[in-house]
Amino acid sequence: MRALALALLLGCTPEPGPSGGDSSAPPPDEDSLAALGLLSWDGQAFTYAEGVVPYTLGTPLFSDYAVKERAVALPPGEAASWAGDGVLDFPVGTRLVKSFLFPADLRAPDQDLRLVETRVLTREDDGWSAWPYLWNEEQTEARRAPAGDVVDVSFLGLDGQPVDFSYLVPQRNQCVDCHEHSVGGARENTPIGPKPRNLNHGGQLQAWIDAGLVTGVPPLDEVGAATDAATLQGLDPATQPDEVVFAAARDYLDVNCAHCHHPDAEEGRSSQLFLSWDTTDAFHLGVCKKPGSAGRGTGGLIYDIVPGVPERSILWYRLQTPEIGEMMPDIGRALVDERNVPWVAEWIARQERPEGQCSQEP
């Protein structure tokens, strides 16, 4: 009932999913996504099973322009709980579902979609497990693909020109590259996107609260809200006020980079570059900081961020280079995010250089 109430609040109606009540049915195929009974795909849209609730993020993670459909399935009668600024604390048995689709034309992102993969994260007694499911060419079935795959993808880009590239469906053991944190000395996977700030848009988080899907959330004006990336499309960062530019850039770095550049992640500890939206220390944000672990990914540059000069900043270089071994994130993208990297560049351009710092820069 909670899921139905939320679906009605969000303007959609979940449909009954596959049922195990037919004793004459064959046993489920454990390698098939359909066996989980979470969703079905008719070639145009998803139908989610009862109790599976679709959701969106204000600022989504960039994955080579893939359109993503997200949903959560909580155990009956249970709820997620507030866990501060981090990802919600989901109960054991929760499943997070994320599907990756590519439109034939990025200028029409809801038309002529090709469904490539669906990832399922499951909260188990000892932490989160993750499995990728690869859809067949007919898009009639998705099967578990622990070894991942490389899929040739083509579409028309934002400028109307053809784009052809190789899309990586990650191996199951690659999930730790982005999702692993060290908590209390133990290494464990964690989701990235469903933080309260990133769910708090369009009335969505309040709908979760009203439907009993999450508890313990403080007043929403205290939670805050990540930038709604949809409102940025078509805007020129150079014409926008500081507060819009700074919020857009910091929220983009938070969801795309901070899962690795975090005090609890290996990359964060080695680099001392922390890119969560609430990091306030200029050094840990990279200002006039020499990298600790970038290797050849520096692009020949000296500092993570040179205030006022994005083209001399390693952070900007790694976001916009397509070079393997130098790009960031180092997994999950092959293309440059032409829509959002300019907001990061503008954020750097508007920063003032601290007196006497970045001394090796002209």
C-alpha cells in the first residue's frame, strides 16, 4: 500500500509483477532478470511490479549520455532511514534497480530508446551486492553478466552529429571501483545516488516520507536540495549568477566524483582530494594542491585547481580528456560530458587565487 500511495503521488501506477503463485510454472531462471520479478520492458517503457517504486535524482551521474531509469524495492513493511547527509540507510532485502538506455538522438531523449543493461544492488546481511544484467539485441530478455561486456553504441549527439563509441558494461568485480568505502576498518559497497539532497526535488522526498518509505528525515528545508540538472539545460554558465554556477558544479562533482574522492574511499585517502558538496577546506577541494596519486593523469599540469584558470587545472583536464588512463572517472565513461563540464570550468574560473599560493603557475 505504501508503494501504491507513493506511485499515485508521483503520477504513476505500478502494475502487478510476475507472481510465484502458479505451481505449474517452471522454476525461475536464476540468471534472468525476469526471475527477480521487478520489472518488464515492452520496447518503449518499463512496467514495475507492485512494491517497486521509480525515482529520479536531481543531479544524476553521467554515463556517456545514457538515459537512466531508477527504482527501489523495499522489503514489505520496512522503510529506509535518515543517515545524515549520506545515502539513506536501506534495510536488508532492499533492491536498487538502475537501467541504462540510449536514445537514437540525444535531442529527443525519450524516443527510440535502446535498452542496454540493468544493474541490481541488493542489501544483504553483510552489505550490498551488485549484479549487471545485459539485455539481448531484441530487448526481450536480460541475463546476468558477471563478466560484463563491451557494447557498440551509436546515436546523434547534442549537435546532431553521429557519435559512435564502445560502451562498457562493467564486470561485477569492477563495482568496487566506484562503490567501495572503508567503514570502521571494514570495506563495503555502498550506493551512490540516493542521498536525501539528491532525492529532494519535485516533491519526491516528501512523497517518500508521506508513503512511509523513509523515516527520521528532518524538515526538508534543513535537508537542502541538489541542483535540478534539468533546469540547467540550454543555459550558458557564463551568464549565470555565482550561486547557480557554484551549486551546479559542486553538485556535479558530488555525484560524479565524491564516491571515490571521499575520506572513506581509497582514492580519497591517497589523493586527499575530497569532492563532496559539503567539503569546505580549500586544500581538500584541490585549490593550489599538487596531486598525490594522479600519475600520468595530470596532463602535464601542476595543481588540482588553479583558481581563475580552468585550463591549467588537473581537475578540469581529467573531466574533459577522453584519454584512457587520464580521464576521470576512470571507469563508466568514454565520452566527455559537454553539458556539465562547462559548469565546473566556470566554477574554477570564478574562484580567486589565494595570495601567495599556486606559486609555480604564471
